[in-house]
Amino acid sequence: MNRPVLCFVRRLSSWALALRNASSSGKAMHLYSKMHRNGVPLDSFCILFTIKSCTHLPIIRHLHAHIIKLGFSSHLYVATSLLRAYVLLSFLDASLLFDEIPHKNIVTWNTMIVGYSKAGDIQNARDIFEEMPHRDSASWSSMISAYTNVSCYEEGLSLFRRMLFHEGTKPDQATVGSVLSACAHMGSLGLLAGQSVHGFVVKNGWELNVELGAVLVNMYAKGGVLRNAAMVFELMAERDVRTWSMLICGAVQWGFSEEALAVFEKMQVAGVKPNEVTFTGVLTACAHAGLVEEGRRYFKMIEDSGMEPRIQHYALLVYLIGKAGMLEEAYEVIKTMRVEPNVVVFGSFLSACKEHRQFKMAERVIERVLRMARPENDGGIYSLISDLYVMGEKWEEAERLKRLMVLNERVRKTRGFSYVRNGLR
């Protein structure tokens, strides 16, 4: 008498297992439809695996309608899984579904916080957060991350203090990572707060894994405390390309170009493949230090690594070569670029022309630059070209640009190499 029941359980489990292991959403939906046609009873596991496979697809709406028909819409885990799918697909539908869920758990509330955060609606995210009957560390982490994502760093740090000192909730590593990311953008105040958070990490004996180590290196490097950044870096058992790049870029930012290049050489010895950010930092180091041959070699290494040079890499190479007075070569780089040069690249070239008082060289690109520049975004280029016109005794053209700059109050007068750096952020 037990055998048919056992066979039924085994058959049902095999359907759920097949849905979970489906290689594509189409395969999962085919299996789901086959179950329905063959009269195989659908349980919550089969439905959950099917929803998970179709999370990013519009078919989730049809699946939702069928789930309502089957009577599973009030099932908490099914409803929460649907909510997560709608957050990615249509946040309006997610909001409607959230209001219809009769009994919500912490995951349901957290999903909505993340959804509002992705939509950039921080106020509603905070309202949901405050409305929650109970919060876990993921709730706090989601809300702090929401503030960090829209550059509201002080609000995120304030929430972390409330979490620790008023609510008594112990943060997890995800929460601490979000807080340290915020601290990295807050200058000296953030650095001070970040050091306290680092102390909390040490006191609790947390392992310095890749994620936690990376945000600490980033915070100390951006804050200019390179000794601490290097100390954390050395203590890490494992380092990814992001961590190496953060240390390199941090060293360059604070004028330690040779040290940045030394770190890059160690990175190569360690067998870590550099990425676009790494090469941006390395080429910036060469540009700051005037290392032309090294810059050429590292630029070639980008292609040797199987990557296409990005616009910022070209801008830095043009600046480096042009600054050394090799304006013809810099111009040749612009002409042979595999991507369309932008104002940043031309700005690098024109800065070098101005530095070496070569108006004739600058004249080759000025008209092209003026056609693509926008006063509200590229005010620095107008100032630069105006100066070049004065240098070339083109008084009428210089006066015309100055009048344009006066009339357009939105023009931002950013000059020199800082203009290039702005384009690289």
C-alpha cells in the first residue's frame, strides 16, 4: 500500500529538481507547462523554481495569473518570490503586489527597500524601512546602501550609528561594507568614522576577506592614508584585481606615481590580470611623472591583455606624449583612435599645444572641438581655446568666445590637467 505513495513523492520531487536545474527559462516553462498538461500537482517548490528561472522576463505576469488560479498567491514565499521578480521587471506592479500581500516577512519588506533604492526613490525606501515591525541586519544594510548609492553619505552613516547605539543590532559584513564605502566619500570626517568602523571589525575578529579588504583599502587610499591602505592590503589573504587597482589609483591620486607603478609590477608578478581601471591608474601615473616610454609600453599592454583601449586611456596617452612636446605623435594618436575622440581627448591635446606655444598645431582641431563642445558641460575647453586664440593673435575669435562664456552663466572654467582628470572619474 505504501508503494504508490512513495512513487508519487519521488515523481513530484523529480519534477521540482528538474525545474531547479533547468538550463534556461524556456526549458523551465516547458517543464512547468508539461506538469500542468499531465495533471501533476504543482507544489510551492515547483512554483518557486519556475519563478526564479523567469525573473527578468515579461512572462512572469502570465505565470502570476496562473499562480492566482492555482490558489498560491497568498503563499508567503511564493508572493515574496513574485515580488522580487516584479522589482526587476516593473516596480509599479511590485508596489501593487506588496500592498496585496496579507502577511509580510522581513524578506518581503527588504525586497521593497531594495526596489525603491533601485528606482532612486529614497524617501519611500525610508518610509518602508521605518514602517517595518522588525528589522534584521539586511534591512539596515539595504537602507544604508540606498543612501550610499545616491551620495547621501552622512544619512547612511547616521543610520549606522542608530543601528549600533539605539537599536542594538549587530551589523554584518555587508552593512559594514556599505558604511565604509560611504566613509570613503566623506573626506576627513568619513576617514575618522571609517577608522572607528575598522576598529569594530578588528575587535570582532572578522576575517579580512576580499570584499571587506577592498572597501578598507579604498577608504584609506581615497583619504590619503596610504600607509594604512598598504597595511590592510598586505594583511589580506586574497586580493582581486579591484583591490590592486584601488591601491594603484589611490597612490596616483596623492602624487605617488612611482609607488603606484611599483604596485602594478607586483600585481603582474602575482599573476593578477589588470582591468580598464588598473590601466587608467597606471597611465595617469606615467602622465604625472612624465614617463613617456613607460606610458607607451603600458598602453600597448592594454591590447596585449585582450582589451580595447578606452577613451580615457587615449586621453592620457595624448596628454603624456603632448606634454613631452611630441605634438605630431599625439595628433597621430588621435587620428588613429579606434573610438571617436571626445572633448577630453582634444582637451589633452590642446593643453599640450598651449604649454608648448604651438597654435598652428592646435588650429588643426579647434573647429572640430567647438562643434562638439557644450558650454554647460565643457566650459574648460572654451577657456583653453580662447587662450590659444590670444596666443595665435586671433583677437576677434578670442573675443567671440569670451562673450559666449559671459553670456552663458553655466560655463564652468576648468583648466589644465584637472580637466583631463574630470573626464576620467
